Amino acid sequence: MPPVTPVTPHLYEVQAVAPIALPAAPPAPAPEPTDWRELDMAYQVHHVKCPTCIAAGRGVRYGLRCGVGAALWVAYETAARNTPPPWRQPKKGRND
């Protein structure tokens, strides 16, 4: 019987591949400040029409806000928390 030779020897060979340089990721843009006053007004408009949110405004033991009210409330709180108080904001029109 003749010796057995592999039919596909190239499957077992490892070839070195040059690494591919990926493009650098662009820096994340700075978030634009959201005016908390607009979000507050949007929540208030919803709140006066929604009995669930009216009850939730009285306290935790009266229930939770509805889905729309909760989303508006979280957006308002986040914007208000990330807005510096007026005394920390740069003065406009001075030394420009």
C-alpha cells in the first residue's frame, strides 16, 4: 500500500497577515445644553391633564407617574441638574 499524503496541506498552514489600521474615532460632541424651562413647561402642560401624574405629584404613596409623565420628568430633572446656577454662568456682554 502506498503512503497516505494529505490532499489539502494548505489548510494547516498559518499565514501572517498585516494588521489593519482602523481610523481614529472622532471625539464625541459636547452635549448641547437643554433649556430646563422648556422641559418644565412640557411637563406642567402634561401634568395638569393627567390624573396619574397629579396623584404622583402628591407623594410616593399616591402612585407613580404615567409613562409619558415619567419620561418628561426625567428629562426635566436631568436638564435642571446639568444646568449651572445663574451665578455660575458666564456674564454675557462683558469684556467681549
